[in-house]
Amino acid sequence: MQTPTNPVEAVRHPDPYPYYARLTAERPFGWDEQLQAWVAADAASVTAALSAAELRVRPPGEPVPTGLLGTAAGAVFGDLVRMTDGPDQQRLKQVVLDALGEAEPAEAGKLAAERTRQSLERAGGPGFEELMFQVPARVVAALCGLDAGLEPEAARLVGDFVQCIPAGATAEQQRAAAEAAARLRELLGPGLTGAEPTGLLAALVRAAGRRDRPRVAPLLANAVGFLSQTYDATAGLIGNSLLALREQPAGDLAELAREVARHDAPIQNTRRFAAEPWRFGAATVQPGQAVLVVLAAANRDPAANPDPHAFDPGRPAPSCFTFGAGPHRCPGADLAVAITAGVLDELLAHGFEAAALPAGPSYRALANARIPLL
């Protein structure tokens, strides 16, 4: 393929990292005429953009996509801590952090191995789409206390729901997301509001009780968020970790997955939107303008990680921007790594040979998630 002409094209390029390296060295923060957005590429500008109070995670004039207004998907979207800003978001984010702090990565890894084994036995071999997308969603559904019989439905529904999140979502995708959100609230609601809340939902209730006791609706929305945040990000981490095994000995699979998250990030970029003028260096981002924050480029900035292009699972104290920073840092990194390691471990136990995977796979045509087609 030709060299990418912008960071969005780079996401699905076989090797975007030489392009990112040039971007980091030559234009660490600057205006991209093609994207009509500012681009933050090096560690300093990425860190600043993710922490800037003047920048928002959604366009200030459209906190919820217009096509979702008045639907169950819009109600969930508007309460997700990953999609909101401000003091209320920070209070609710702390509740979510407290709840996830009670989750045991070891239990998530065990569940991932079990669900992988079931998938392999049912299919007679690795069905990578199921292992990358369905298994992680089923694991989180189990952690939320859903009955095993409901896990496949929850996994399918969250796949429909996440289609509403990209800016380019179609009306049909938004309609499917609305139906999925309504059903997910039905599935998760009893575990949150019943006499005996279960799993991560019980942890949410306890965390809310220790703080400002948020209303049920925001808690339920972020229970859906547990599932939705798992979807593309963990699929990419599993897929890119499988590809890494072509060149790397298995070793400590959790360490391998953590280094993949840095070296070949499953989420390559995110966006921020200026609500107020934001100055970085000599540039001023005006209200209404967008900033594309290239996490994958910052991961390989030599100012953040020595010898950044080397794949080193034993790398001491790596700087990894894949899970964000600042008020919207993703709290699920340990769970994603544990789920990925559980899937890989079970695959290897069943004789999986990474050498059989394509050396130069294609990637899904997504604007920010790097997910190989295996």
C-alpha cells in the first residue's frame, strides 16, 4: 500500500509506524488540511490534549449524536463517562473506577480461557471473529452477573450498540443501536436494581453508595459501557497479539499483550473538541475545531519510550497512551490484558500455530481501531 496521507488512513495500513515516526519528528502538533483538524502526534502534545480543560470528548454543541436523541441509545450515550465531561462526569467516573477496582483480572482471564475453550470445541477450531469480539463481551457479561445463557445475546447486542459511536454511523446503525441499548438495559437492570445486585453491578451499587449515590440511569448506562468499551479495543488487542506471536516467543502472555497495546495499539487515535481557545506551543485551537490525538504515534515517541520501535515485553516502565490519559483514561486496561492473555493461553494449549496467520493481514476499515481481518 502507498504511504498514508493522514493519520486516519494510517489505522488500516499494514505498517503505519514509519509514517507516525515522521509525523512525530516533523509535525508533532499541527493543522491537517485534509482532515480539517489539528493533529497531536508526539507524547507531549498528546498528553496535553488529553488533559486540557478547554477540550471536550464530544462537540460542545452536540453532546449526543442527533440521530440518537430520544432513543435508548441516546440515553445511554449521554450518561457514559467516556462521552461526557465536567464535575458530574468526574464523580460518576470515580464510581466506575471504584467498581472496576473490585474486578479481579485473574477471574477475567479464567473466564476468557473457559469461553475460548467452549468456542474451540463448538467450532472445531479457531473462529477468530468470535474469539476477538464475542469472547471478551461474554466475559464482561459474566462479570456483570448475567446468566451464561444470556451471554451470547449480550455480546451480539453490544456489537449493534457500538455501531452508533463513530461519527459516520448511518441511520440504520443508529436504529439498531437504539434497539440494542433498550434490550441491554433490560438484561442488566435486574442485576443492578434487584434485591441482590451481582458482580460488577453490585460493585457499582456499593461504589455509588460510598459517594454521591448517582441515579440508577447513569449507573445502568455505564454498566452497558462496561460491555461496549470492551468490544473493539479488546478485539484489536487480541488480534494484534496473535500477529505478534508470529515473531515472538509466547513467554508471559500478559506482558506480551501489554507491549502489543503500546507497540501496535488496538485504538490508534481519539478526538477532542475545543469548547474554549486552547493554546499549545505557538498554535491556538479555536472553539469548534477538532484535535485528532494519535495515541499510536505517541506510544512510539522516543521521548516517551527508549528504542520505541523495538518489541520488548519486558520493557521497564513503558509509557503507553493507548488507554488514554487525564479525566478520560480508560480504567479497563488490566481487564483487557487479562482477557487477551486468557484467550491466547487457551489457543496455544489447543495447538494454535501463529505461523499460519497471514504475514500482511488487512485491517477493518475503521477510523480509530486497528483490528486485523484473520
